[in-house]
Amino acid sequence: MLNDKFITRKEFNNRIVNKTHEFQKKFGFNIGTGQHATWNNEADAFKHALMQAELSFRYNKPISHIIGDYHEMETFQSPNTERNMDLWNNAIGREVAEDIKRKYGKELSAYSADEFDELVAPKIMEKMKKGELITNPNDPRKYKNIRFELLNNNDRILYDGEFQKFDEETKKRLKDNFINQIIDNNWKLPSRLELNKKVLQGDLMYIKDYIKTDGTKLHGYYPRRIK
């Protein structure tokens, strides 16, 4: 989809490494030296997210997912903690690409790879600063739980009558999300029955009480699906 010539796997890998060094000079994230400059550090996290973001746009999200998983399978001798870190950051990169595609739409068809990366890189850095990327293989978060670990109570889908039960502090925190949801649903809140139907259709999830690795407790609710 990118307005770019065909690129081999080796060329693509070299490109991503070079772009990682280029953006490191711009953003100042941690990077090593020599052969292991982008290994088990912030540069490693950035590299994997950038790689998957660009693959997701060159092809599509499912194909980039397969390529990313296949690459990790190829390096089967790597410790599970390192593989977990890479898979996690791959997923973040795909989400960044999807966000940009939703924002720019068909306009992106005229973009070169370099132009696309200029859109992607700041978004990846924003997520790194928020702690959403894994920058150390000893991070306790697990890739299999990424949908839960990235959720917060502001992502919840409210149902009819629920908002009125919150205390004033919670209402203030969820106000914008509440208003946007009403607008998205023809100016009315859905019932729990309607939300349960969306769960069965695969459009929403229902999360039971979940305690994140940082100790934050997510009470059972309906969040938008993170794929």
C-alpha cells in the first residue's frame, strides 16, 4: 500500500535498524553500542513497534501479525522473556498503524515509507513514555494478557443507568467518554442486553474483575476490543 518500491526481507530489516538509529538521535531513547545496540532496551522496543507498524501498513494487520509471530518462532532459542517482550511490542506497533490509518484514511496511499514512519515514530514514543511498551525482558507483563493490561477504566462502555450510580469524582473522570458514547449510539446509552449481543458478535469484550501487574484493579465491565 505504501508508495514505495518492492523491498527484500534483508533490505527491510536493515531499513528498520537504520530508522531506529535515526529516530534515537531525534527522541533520545536508550540504545546500546555495537552488535547489540538494539537488544533488550528501549531501542529494541522501538524497533519492533516500528517494524510491525510499517508491515501493517505495507500489507495489512493480519499479515504483519503472522510475519511478526513467524520471526519469533524462528528465534526459538531465545529466552521466553525476550520473546514475550518482542511479541508485546509488535502488538503495540500494529495498534499504532491502525490508529494512523483510521485518522488519515485514503490519504496515506500517496505516502512514502519515510513519510509514514514520521507519523508512526512520535506515536510509538508517546506510548513508550506512558510505559505501554516493554523495554526490559524482566517486565512482569505477559503478552497473552496484553488486552487486559492496556485497558483502563476510561475505556469502559457504559450501559443504561450505570453512569448515574457513580460518585461525582468517577462521573467527572468518565464524562467525556460518556458523552461520546451517547453520540455514537444515536444519543442514547445501550442496555446490558444490547452490549451482551455485541460481545457474542465479537465487537466487544466483557472483562471480569482483573488485577493488573501494577496492582490496579479493573472491575468487571465492557471495554472496546483490543485486537
